[in-house]
Amino acid sequence: MKKCYIFFFILFSTFYLPAQSYNITYIQKDIIDNSEVDKLDLPESAKELYKKGIKQRQKTRFYYTLKYTNGNSMYTFLKVEQAHKTLTISSTTTYKNQKKGEMYTTGGMMREDEAIKRNIKKNYNWIFENETKSILGYKCQKAYYINDSKIKTTVWYAIKIPIMDGPSIYAGVPGLILQVETNRAIITASKIDKNINEEQVKIPNFKQFTTPESYRKLFIQKAKKKEVKKNK
């Protein structure tokens, strides 16, 4: 049976406990397969290079940290384990402002003062289920959403940790997300520290914003230009 936790959403969106500070470590395991690459609008040589990179990433574990303080958070790359020497890592940082209901992703090909801006509430239409499992000793409940491309993302969140946040761009459920399952990766919390860092998370003053779609187009354009220069 599916549940709609309207009460929790109202509660957490209007009330923030004082002096909440968490530092959560996540481990990401990539599971994307080559069939996803074949759908990209890229030259064949670029696709082959991309596929080689995928094989390397599948054998690698990526560590990230989520720093959360009083409604603001920062999710950033920490370290990589078992990576191939030729593996290139283009890390990004995602900031979330829960009070405004906004998140900002920067890094990659963007300038220092530029970010991808998303609305947390509009970005996800979560569907809640009764299924539960234990992660790091916390009872986690299941939720999922299906995006416009019909791709399903599943999260497991702990209500006992009362922050509506999670790894990467995922947020908006009534509790901390401890695991994310997509068609590309599995991200799982490996360690949770509470109140170890009272320093406030400061969100940069970005001067320019873009959309995920615009950034994706820019990525493809740069990949094509790089291929043209390579073949000259």
C-alpha cells in the first residue's frame, strides 16, 4: 500500500530544529552499461572512449561527503578508491537550501560563479511505499519517482534523522536519504556523524544559473568539438 506522508512534508518544510549538524559519508558504485552510451548523440569514436571510461568506473568506488547545518548542505567529492590511473574525475558540488527549496550544482564545465539551479519540490514527485530495510542500524522506508524519460529512481530514507536531504541532487522526503538506486549508480551512506562540525554551510553567491538540459547540450557540443579537433 502506498502512503502519502503529507503531515511530514508540512512539518519539515516549516520547522527546523536548532543546532542540527551532520556529516555523512557516502560511497558511490557506478552500474551504467554501454547501452546508455549508444543513445547519446556523439561520434562513434567518442562513444568508444566513453565506454572505456565506464568499465574503469565500474571497478571504482567514489567517496563523497554531505555536510548539513540548519537547513543548508554541501555535497562534494571526498576521495576515490581502486581507480585506474587513466580515470578522469570531473567532480561537482551540490548545495541545498531547504528553506528556499532550491539546490545548486557547480563544477564540471561551469565557471566558478555559475550553477545548475533546481527547485527541490518541483524536481521530484515522490511515491511512498511500505517496504523497509535497515541501513547503518536505521530503519529506512522506500520512496521512488519516475522522471520524464521514464527512468525510475528509488531512495531509502530514515525518518529518525529529521532532515529532508540526501546525497547528490536527491532530497524532499521526510528523513535523511541513506541510499539511492538509479539506472546509473547506487549511492549508500557508510558513516553518519552528528554535531561534529558546528561551522555553518555557506552557499556561494552564484551570478549565473543554467538548467540541467542546457548543461547537457553544452557537454555534447564540447565533446563534438573535441572530436573534430582530434580528426584534423
